[in-house]
Amino acid sequence: MALLRRVAAWVRSVGRRARHDAVRTWRVLSDPGARPAVLYALALAAAGASFLLFLAGDGGSPDGVEFGLLLGSFGTVLYMSLRQAGSAPRRGR
């Protein structure tokens, strides 16, 4: 019976930890200060995944998934660059 109580307590603690981790993750993803770092990390991960898929492939031309990952990476970096270009302070005004 004690073992059953310990297992039930462990299962409850896992649920609480998962909920706590989900709240912390959402807080980081929705923070405007951390958004550029998260999006650049996403772009880097997409480009890296495309490269690894290309290396793991047959060595021919890239397929649609690899090309889509590269376009997604490029689009993310372009979006962040355009977004940050409008927020730079003006000189001499």
C-alpha cells in the first residue's frame, strides 16, 4: 500500500512539474525581449535540420522538405531583420 501511495505521489508531481514547465516555456516564448533570440534559434535549427537531411540523403538535388526548411529559415531571418530595422533609434533628430 505504501508503494502505491508513493507511485501516486510521483505521478502527481510529474503532472505539476509538466504544468510548471509549460508555463515557464510560454512565458519565455511570449516575452518581447526574448522573441528575437527564440526566432533566430528557430531559424538556425531549421537550417541545421535541412543541412542534416541533405547529408543523410542520397546526395542528389535537395527535395521539397529540405528546400522548405531553408525557405522557412530565410523567411524567419528576413522577418526579424525587417522588424528590427524599424525599431532602431534615429540619429540627429
